[in-house]
Amino acid sequence: MMNNVITWFELPVNNFDRAKKFYENVFEISLTQMEIEGFKSLTFPFDGSNVSGSLVQNQGN
């Protein structure tokens, strides 16, 4: 049985610092910054059973 229909999400953002501060404050979490092949993201915590996702650098969205 599937507990969560959504398993991963990505939200485009223009200002990483502002978005990081906002989401960390609202959800009382720490986001992890990652960069892979020039693609920057801030990843929400994931414990193996929860829905997670990331904030991604807006590239024309």
C-alpha cells in the first residue's frame, strides 16, 4: 500500500538565501545545499518514509 502519492517535489526559486531562510523558519528544519553539474538545489530532510523535495535555482521558469 502506498502511503504518499507524492514522493518528490521541486520548487523553482530566484533567491536561494531568501527561500532557505523562509522554509527553514516556517517548517523549523535545515535544508541541505547541493550542486551537481552546475545545477544548484536546497534539499528538504528525508528519512526514508516521508515526502521530500528541493528548491531549485530558477532557470527561466
